[in-house]
Amino acid sequence: MEGFDPKLLQKIREKVQRELAQRERETIEFWYAELQKLYQKQHKTLEELKSDLRLYLDKMKNRLEVLKTKGY
């Protein structure tokens, strides 16, 4: 892009990359912790496990829908 300082553009790119990486890390840490709780839970039957998995899937689906409707 003409008229922009290349050093400034590079700094902006680096900042955006750091922020994206931080958000991705936080997201993965959150869902990792949620799955870890699920894994450590003592399910007595396969149906109990499936039920808990369905709850997590629904949480994720709902969050995706919110993000899609807000345009993020």
C-alpha cells in the first residue's frame, strides 16, 4: 500500500497476529479444560457420557450461532 510506512504496517501485522494467537490460545485452553472435566467424570453408562457430550456440543453450536449472527 502506497503512502503507509512499511515499518508501521509490519508492527500492525505483528500486533494482530499476537492478538489472534492469544485469542486462539484462550479458546483452546477453555475447551481443553471443559473436555478434561468431562473425561475425569465417572460415567456409569455410555448414555451418561453421550448426554454430557451432547451438552458440550450444544454449547459450542450455540456460541457459533451467536458469533455468526453478530457478524464476527
